[in-house]
Amino acid sequence: MSQKEPLKIIFAGTPDFSVPPLKALIESTHEVVAVYTQPDRPAGRGRKLSPSPVKACAQEHGIEVYQPEKLKNPEDQQPLIELKADLMVVVAYGIILPEVILKAPRLGCINIHASLLPRWRGAAPIQRAILAGDKESGITIMQMDAGLDTGDMLFKTACAIEDGDTGSSLHDRLSDMGAEALMQALPGIIKGSLEAEKQDDSLSNYAKKLNKSEALIDWSKTAKAIQAQVNAFNAWPVAQTAIEVKGKAQMLRIWRAQAVDVVNGQAVEPPGKVVSCNKQGIEVATGDGILRLLEIQMPGKKPMDVKAFVNANDISGRVLG
């Protein structure tokens, strides 16, 4: 097949992150012959079954959708094999591909991963990078193998992680970068001209799935570490801390915060104590430094800028957590 001939591509993905690469393929000269995505899941207050963002996009463009629970059974594998695709593009699909599927397309399966591999392998590379205080992230396109994000790297592109970046902002940036990287890499994949680079396993870290229990703030940590926690967990699961309101403990969610430089590098108050409460922010002592809360959310309320909160509340002297 020449570089100019369109590929028959199977696309596999599930969340919002996967949609820009799918759209890029749809708008290209290549043919998306089928889309694989996870089964519809309950969502919203009514817990009604809802399609994944990838399924919604595929249906909008008239592409056939397959939604097996897993791909372990021959009856689920056979339809994919019979598509006789040239390539399978996988982006945050969430289902492990067995060897028979990895080998089914003529050019195998490639994965768009939101990390500069081998730095973060696993389900939550974006948030783990922010939590760890990494200064950069990026996209890696790899040839998939039987391991967890262990395949040979075909294409990489990097971006800086800015001080104010959140899990949400970095997610959106990398999603668009993934689409661009895919279109840049495809000609080389077709020609076989991309030099595959093996990963150094000694440099890898496991980016485990996010858990709600991680959202609780430990005020004995440094202000910088807590700021990273707040940033990483915006928009899920959102960093939170206990606060006493009218004698009752409630959970205060923190959407935005900033570590503040302290003259001697140490907080003079016990960790968790609100040292000031004004329109600039709610300043809380930590194990090292001050954290200024900028956007918060009380139970049953919408997120709000602290300026609106302090107009009606003064929590100076309270101890959070």
C-alpha cells in the first residue's frame, strides 16, 4: 500500500480524551471502518444508561460501533478480525487487548498515551504527573504489545506543565495534541519509516487509577504538595477538607489554590489553621508554608470564588481537617 492510499482503521476509545483523535481520523483521507468503545454505563441522577463520548461521535458520523464487555471471547474477537483493517488506533479504551487482537490489523495496534513514556504508565498519567510536580508532559504514540503501556515508542511530542495547570486543563491540551501527533505519525507508520524506540523499564512509574480517598487533604504536607493535589484533582475527585459549620463537620471542596511564599519558609500556626480570610483568599497554614484558597465549594452549593464566600463568612482562626 502506498502512502497516498487510505488506510482502513479501527478506532478504540471511550472518554472525552479520545474524541479529538477520532475526529481527526474521520476528517482525514483514511476510512474509520468501525469504532470499539466500552458498553453504555449509568450516568447522572437518574442513572440512565448513557453512551460514551466516543460512541456518540461515531454515531453522529454513521460509523458502526461495537461494545463488548471484554475482548477475551472468540465471538467478540471474530467481528474485529473479519474487518481486515490495516491499523487499529487505541486511545483510553479501558479494555485490555489480547494477542490475537494486537496482531489482527496488518500494521498492528498503536496507542496514543498521555505521558512521555516510560515516565507514567497506567490509567491516570495526567494527574500523576501534576501530583509528582513534573515540569513537562506530552504524548507518546507506541506500537502496542501485551504489556501495560510497554510497547516500542514511535512518536513523541512534549509540552510544559505550567504552575496553574489542572488535571482538566492538561487533559484538554494533551487530547488535542494526541490528535495532532496521530496525523503527524501516520505517514511514517504507513511507510514503516518511523524508528521504534524501546522503553527503559527502569524509568517507568505506575500511574494508578484515581481514588476518591486521595482527595482528602493532609495539612501537615507542604503548601506546594497540597497545591499539586488541588491542581491534579480538578475536576475529579476534587481536593477536600473537613470544616465545622454551626457545630457540624462538613466537607469543603477546593478547586483552586496557590502556595504562598513565607518569609522564613515556615508557617507559624498549626497545620490546617486559617490564618487570614479576605478577598485575596483564605490563607491556611500547612506543614511548610501557606496555602491560599482561591475557589471553593460548600456542600450543596456551586463552586465559588473566595471573594463571594468571604462577603458572608469569616472563618479566620478555624482549623480545617
